[in-house]
Amino acid sequence: MGIIIRFLIWFAIVVFVDLIIFTYLHEWAHKRALKKAGIKGTIKWNIRENIKHIKAKPLATCYFDEKKLKNISYEKKKDIFLSGVKMDLIILLGLSALSIIFWFLLVLNIRWLWFYILVMFNVLIFIKVWHLINNLFKKDSDLDKFLENCRKYKG
């Protein structure tokens, strides 16, 4: 019974890290790219809406003035819309490196703590890959918004 409780605690930590920290870093990357382009961006958390509704919405969203976006270059638009994807890739590479390190620690010295940490990193890697795929290929993804914006404003 104790192992199940420990696993649930670790799983809650993994979900918290993914949902809160990684979502914030993704949106922060968009906000930083907007700032470089001279557009003010704000991050709004949608936690209440996610709790109230069964249909999940993005946990956080970066809002900005779309009229100003119309007047910037293609390269800056690309940087803005794909900065979140770049941040996801950086996080994924870091998690993968840590996972490999913990695999070696587990092989060299079998301890339950290393096992839980290894499971946590591998679950995070799986979740990040899933988010990255969704963020590239689903409707209303960052890539989809970028391509739609370029078609709309040809700037």
C-alpha cells in the first residue's frame, strides 16, 4: 500500500511540474519574443475555466495586440509563434539528458529514490513529446496560428 501512495505523490508532482511550470515557460517564451518585436504580451491563467468545464482549455495563454502583429516582418512573426515550440524542445532535451543521467545512477546504485526520479523524468518526457506533437499538428496550434497569420497579413 505504501508504494502506491508514494507513486501517487510522485505522479502528482509530475503533473504539477508539467501543467504549471512547463506551461508557464512555454507562454513566457511567446511573451519574450513579443517583447523583442516591440509588442506587449500578457500571460493569463485559465485555471478556473479548466476546473469549471469538462472541455479542457489551455492552462495559460499569452495575449497581445494583433493589430501590431500585422505590421511586423515575417521573421518576427515566426519567432513569436514558434518560440513556445522552441522552449518545449529545450525542456525536452534537458529532461532527456537528466533521464539518461538517472538511468546510469540507477544501474550503478539501485535505490528506490533514483527509480522514482527516473520514472518522473520519463513520464515528463512522454508528456512533453505529446504536447509538442499537439502544438505542431493540431488545429489552433502555434504552427497553425503562425501559418494562418502569415496568410492573413502577408507582411
